[in-house]
Amino acid sequence: MAVRTIDALLFYSWLALGPLAHGARPTGVARQAPQDPKPYTVTMPTAQMVSLLKTQLFVDSGRLYPCRGNPACSSWGQSLALSAPGVRIDGPRLVFTVHVAGTYALNSMISASVAGDLIVSAVPVARDGLVHLTQSTVQPGPTSDVTFQAFVQTVHGQLEQMLNDKGALDLAQYLAMSAKDPKLPPPRLPGLPCVDRSQIHLESIATDPAASAVSAMVLVSPPPPGSHAC
């Protein structure tokens, strides 16, 4: 993403300065100076995150069945249901909680019932133009039953490694989509009804405990000359 931004700026510089650098005389026609990328701060309050989860994912009477139609766990977790999602800020960490209930198959003959709260926390960082999760932790809530606590203790290392390795969000792609489609929920770039993914570069992201939110700073470059993104 950074390479594309630099290329765009170099192209603007070449258009403005190229004829002079090659000894050509100015024609008297004013040339527009290259425009620098414009910074924007995008803020996502935790209340907005919870609302987004409930309206986009937890749509089956307030529940989400993550294993239905999912080859990774459909053979043993068809009845596992997630509900009551919550998001909060704890210093630099983003904390997600969800209630888990249902049965999962231990083998073809035996199924175990579980009920408990899953607590997932991580530190969001900006890397390679994406939002990545780091320092992830997965643990059961204190009111979880013994079976659920044992299950989480068994798999928490694998889940944490998976989140650290694959927990990534292309915020720039979403901002480009939400700019063009007002029906998509926030976040969105203010005052930009049309912007291409290649123009957006994620600079930084961090929690804001005082505002109970996550804030990201992005740079938006002007569109390349002659482009017709919208």
C-alpha cells in the first residue's frame, strides 16, 4: 500500500517538474502542484462495535452458530451458539466477550454440553496496511462451567496463535466500500463519497480508553490523473 502511495506522489512530481528537468521552457500554462495525502482520524466506539456485531452477525434470534456450514467444526459443533457479544477497552487492549452454549461431539457416540463466557483480548496494531491483532489471549469467564473451562484451557494456545497469525482486517478496503455505499454501517471517511482502496493507507491504530473507542489514522492520497474510480 505504501509503495502505491509513493508511486502516485512521484507521478504527480514528474508531471509538474518533468519538462523543466529536461530543459524545456515553461509554456505559461499553470500546472497544479502535487497534492499531499490528507490525514483522517476514524473512530469506532465500542458501543458501535457491539451494534455492528448484533446487526451483522448475531441475527438468528440474537445468536450466531459459527459451526453451521463451517467445515472446520461442522462435524462436531453444529449446536454451539454464541450470544450476548460485548466489547470493551482495557488499556491498550481490545476485549471481546461472548456467551457460548450448546453441545459438541466428543466422538460418534458421546456429546458434551457446555456453557460459559469466552473472553478474547488483543492489542491492535497497524502493519503492512492492515489492522493486525497481537498479544492475543483467550480465557474462560469466571462463571463458566467446568467442562467449558477445561475445553478453553485445552485449546486456548491454538486459538491465540491463530489470532496472532491470521487476525487481520483490511480497514482501507472497508472504508473504500462504505464511502460508496451509505447503507453500510460506520466507520466511514467524512466528506468522501468516492475513494479507491489504493488511495487509502493505514498509518496507525490504537485504543482510546477515555472515549471507550478504537481510533485509526489513515492517509488518503488524491486519485491518479485520469482515473475514474466512481
